[in-house]
Amino acid sequence: MGGVDEELWRIWVYLAETPLVGLTVTLAAYLAGDWLYRRAKLNPLANPVLIAVLLLVGLLLLTGTDYPTYFEGAQFVHFLLGPATVALAVPLYRQFRQVRRHALPLLVALVAGSLTAAGSAVGIAWALGASLETLLSLAPKSVTTPVAMGIAEQIGGLPSLTAVLVILTGIAGAVLAPHTLNLLRIRDWKTRGFAIGVAAHGIGTARALQIDEVAGAFSGLAMGLNALATAALLPLLVRLLF
Amino acid sequence: MLGSLTLLLLCQLIGEVAVRATGLPLPGPVVGMALLFAGLLVRGEIPQALADTAGALLRNLSLLFVPAGVGVMIHLSLVEREWLPIAAALIGSAVITVAVTALVLQLLSRWLRGAGEKE
């Protein structure tokens, strides 16, 4: 018996030291999350990233694995965020060509939305007594995750906290935006899509695409432009304020 | 595929170097994205190979957030302490941002359309 246990232990020690496990469980957890999301008929509350993160945090806590050990494997996935961010220029360009005519109102609404997103989140959290690092991690939360993490790092927030806040923001926006827009009696699909994209980035865009194609295109455009606008404005604002 | 992946990495690399050299408060990959966007504007079309590579990366974009998201486990005590302001900020800000963006866009579009009709 002792021999089998020892053998298992040796295998475990070997596995714990290679990046293979971190990489495999990341993909497996995401596939599980994606499967559940489809089973839930693409309900934004069943967000696949959120499910994957919860599964993995549970698994790591259960096995007593620390985050740096996990990240040795997961870094290979994480690294692709950089080139993927650059690749966002492709859909941005595709949508930009379609909406050139509306450029002025879109740009003004973009700047207003970008400042409102950061300002209202920081304002509410500050009024309720959040710490400075939470405030700085919250500020870029309406921007698509890879860019938001970059901004958080720039301004002194916690990028990994920002990553989760961005996902939760997307879920909140995808769930609440249709009701908010109905309440305001805004029926134009371009306006609806653009507002969702500014507030709730890719998760909102996925939701907008389910409802209307035009809304989806404007939401995707808003997401790309908001990444640029917030990356340009927020670090400057933070520098002025702190 | 390989060529367009190299192009994406090159844009990011130039972005990272530019940010470090100038002290610009911008994430390097965002500068890379702006560079590629400018390049596409100059070229006037998206090369098929780039469209394919970008599509493959972006179709699986959600997966790429997972490792960073798991990092929240380092900050569990912070989240436990400050869950109320965080939750209130996320929900409140989502509603306010959607409302402000939509209202500004609607008002401006109507105003511009009205001005255009008068001319």
C-alpha cells in the first residue's frame, strides 16, 4: 500500500511543478463555463468567464495551490491578451467605416459615457468608504478586460481585481441596460447599442448582438472606442486628482 | 497566419517600447491597437490573413481573461471587506452610464438632424 501512495505522491509532485496542469485546468474550466452558458441559453448571468474563475479559485483553494504556481501554466493563455488587444483594431476598423457619418454625436457621447462610467463608479464606492486601491481598480471597469487591466496597472490599481470587476460590470450592464433604456423610452437601435457598448464592453456587445444586428455593431464600435478614450483620459485624470 | 501574428506582436512591441520611451500614461497594447488601426486606415482594407488571425484570437477572447480573473483569490479579504461599496458602484454605475450615454447621443443626433433640416 505504501508503495502505491508513494508513487501517487511522486506523480503529484511532478505534476504540481510543470505548467501543464495550470494550462489544462484553465482550458477545461473555461469549456465547462462555456457549456453551462449555452445550456442557460446565453443568459448573461451564466457568464462563462465568471464560472471558470469560480471553478478555478475553488479548485486552487481545495488543493492548497497558490496563485503563482497556477499562473506558471496559465501565463501561456494570459500572454495572448496583448496581441488580442492589438487585434481589436480589426473589428474597430470594420465598424468605423460604417458609422463615419455619425462621427460627431458618437464622439461626444463616447467621452460623456467614458467619464460617467469611471466617475460614477469611483464616486459611489468612495461615498460608501472603499479604499484607494479599490477605487483605482474600479475606475477602468467599463473598458474591455485586457485594456482595463493595463489601465489599472498604469494608475496603481490591482489588475486582477479589475479583471473580475470588468466581468461583473459587463454582467450588470447586460442585465440592466435594456430595462434602463426602456424606462428612458430610447428605441433607436444605434443609440441603444452604443450605450450598452460604452457601459458594458464585450459582454454587453454579446447581449446587444442577440437582440439586434445594428445594436450589436454600434455596441462593438462603442467598446473599441471606449477602450481608446478611457486609456487616454483616465491616467491623465488620475494624475491630476491624486 | 504566421505573418499576421508577427504583425500583431510587432505592433504590441512598438507600443510597449513607445510607452516606456515617452512615459505616456497608456497601456502598450492599446498603443499597438491604435497603430494597427491607423495602418488599416492608410491601407483602406483589411488583409484576409490578418482578418483570419484576428478573428481566431478574438473568438476566444473570453478565455484569455480567466488566468487574470483567478488572481482575485489573492484579494479575497479585500473583496470580503468592501463588497458593499463595490457592488453598489458596479450596479449604480452601469445604470447611470447607459442612461447618460444614450441621452447625450439621442439629444445630439436630434439637434444635428434639426439643424440639418433647417439649412
